Amino acid sequence: MSGVHARGVRRFHFARDVEEALSLLAAYEGRGALLAGGVDLLRSLRVDIEGLIDITRIGLSYTKEARGGLAIGGTTTLTSILESRAAREYGGGILADLLHRVAVPPLRNMATLGGALVSAHPWADIPTALVALGAEVRWQGEKEGRVPVEELYQGPFRGLFRQAVAIEVLLPPWDGAFAYEKVGRTGYDIALLNACCGVGVEGGRIAWARVAVGARPDRGERLPWAEEALIGQRPSQTLWQEVQDLVAKRIEVGDDRRASGAWRREVAGVLVERALARASGRAGM
């Protein structure tokens, strides 16, 4: 507790429902914080938090089918998602593919999907996949809101969740499959670069495609021009190679202390090629 008090925390609350959590947040006037998994809160540099509000008991831990896709509650742990049959079958197994590569089991037991969505570190694995999957987030604050995650990340979303609760993440149905690829210094390390790709085929040709690359070192974003190069084409290793070359030429990347932009440019195309090949295999192409 001494470490907690050193950061200024004086009170700990167990919220009974979303309304109480929001009321407590409002009462602290910016000096309160929601607690679910607590992974990012533990490493936060904030010293202005006076009250912690535990939201693990407000009924937001679930993974269920919804309109052909999935609805996952904001406080659902990554381990719980991995243990869900509905999640394992979604999108050709993309969630299991992804989450097994996020951190280590003890951290997956703590970390929540809502926390990963809200923290959205540029190197993180989950935001890249959520963008590729066309996920939406539903939240409740002064008003209720629902928006595609891709659109959310284009604005000042962290300020929004200082006074709102991420209720659930909604994943749409896809007639096809996705795959995830990443490169890190170790199997459990944060990404030096990651990619999530999906394809669906009708009549022997690609009907839709989703390509997202993250840790560039910026947060994961879709590559519409790569998707356009895939749609209408027949799936083949030659096509995947052509897209690999296209990505290496056009993707916007940068340098940081972990990797150079030149390295990221070359590797991005390789990861996209691998993800497309695996996704097409899962879709039975």
C-alpha cells in the first residue's frame, strides 16, 4: 500500500454498476481512475490519482455471439477470451492467433480487452487487430456512444475515457478469415512491427480484403491501397508477393530507438505477405 499512497491514491471503491462508476469518476473531477486489469495503471506516470474505482463487478466480463459476430465486455480478460469457444471460432481463429502472442499468461490473466483498447500503445498488438477486424466500441459517459475503433483512434480518445466506461467491443461477422503476424525481440516482447490481414473469396476471386500494419512505430492503421490491389484478384502466392512489394514501396514508417524505418519498410511487406497467405489458407482458398 505504501507504493499506492506514494502516488496520491487515498480511496478505493468497488462500483456496483456503470452508473455508480461514472458518478464516482465525476466526483473526483479528473483525479479518479477506473481499475479493471490494472496493467497500464501500474506502469502509469500519473501522480494525480486520488481515487481508484474497481469496475470488475459491474457485469462487463463476457464473450458472446452477437448478430453473427462477437460482443466482448470491456472488463473481459484476455485469458477469458482465449477460453471462449465463440472467440476461438471467430474469423478463422484470429483471436486465438492474436492473443497467444500478447505478453505472457500471468499478464493475460490480468489484462482486459477494454484496457488494451483504451491504452492503445503504438506498439500494441490488439489495436492493430481491432482496426483490421472493423471492430466498434460502445461506451457510456455523459452520453452513450458507439463508433468504429478505427475512427476512434483518429481523435483524442484518451480524454474521452477519463470520464467514460468502455462497455463492450463489437466484432462484425466476416465470410472469410484473418491472420496475425508480428516481430518482436522475443516471443513475448512488444512488437517491433505487426500486421493483421483478412480476405474473403466469391467465385474464385477476392471479394473483400483488410490489411492493417502497426508499430510502424505509429499505431496500427489500415492500408486501403493494399486492399484495393487485392480485391477482384485470384488468390495466389504470386499475388501475395506483388502485395508484399507494393507495401515495401508505399507504407509510411519511421525510426525509433527499437528499429529503423528502413528495416520496418522491408519487414512490413513480409508480414503482410505471410498474414495474407495464412488467412487465405484458413478460408480454404
